[in-house]
Amino acid sequence: MLKEIQDAIIDRLREIPEAMTVDAWQGAEDLLIEQAQRFPSLWVIYQGAFFTEKKVIGSDRADHAMTFLVILVHKNLASRRKASEEAYALVESARAKLVGHKILTYGWLCPVREELLLAENGLYVYGLEYRMQTNT
């Protein structure tokens, strides 16, 4: 299930023509900045799940909300302003692709937050957090 959901998010983000790199990331978020990549890039990370209390004793249902983080990394050394504007456009494009997107039978993606993680010398890194409620 997790692989299918992650792959569906990646496929959806690959529809953004400006994104040069879209893939899964398995590692510490701070190491992502040092990773060789083409900019702008979008990296999908499964962050975990929150489970609700069991409502039906004996049932094998485990209602939960899964959290996925999309790390946007963009760099433009020619102009900090242009770099920020390009990053903003990519944040908006990712939001347009992911908000309310239904993934197979698992559920819909809902935004949780968008957060600036780093802005330094023409490098911008944003974290775009999405949650999906499911009962499988």
C-alpha cells in the first residue's frame, strides 16, 4: 500500500513540467540538500501514520492517517528574487496536483502545511506536508 501511494504521488508530481527531478527520498532531510540533483526537484518521503482507537473489538480494521512530505529544492544563483518566485510557482503547482487527489481506493490527499525549511544564497527548500485518511 505505501509503495503504491508513494508512486501515485510521484507520478502526479511528474506531471509538473518545471520539475526536473521527482523521486522518493529515503534518508535524513538535511542530507537531501547535499544530494546531486537537477533543480527544481521534488522528493517524496513517507513520514508515518497516526492510528485512531479501535471502535469494533475483534475487527481487523486499523483506521489511520498517513503523512507524506514533499521536499521542494530549488536553486537559482542568478537572482534570489527569481529563485524565490520560481519556488513559489512550484509550491502552487504541487498543491494544484495533490490537493484532493484520490489515490486508488486508499483515500484523498489533504494538505496539512507548507513550510520554508531553508533560504540561503539562492537555494530554497520547502516542506509540503500532506495527509491521507484511510481505513485499510
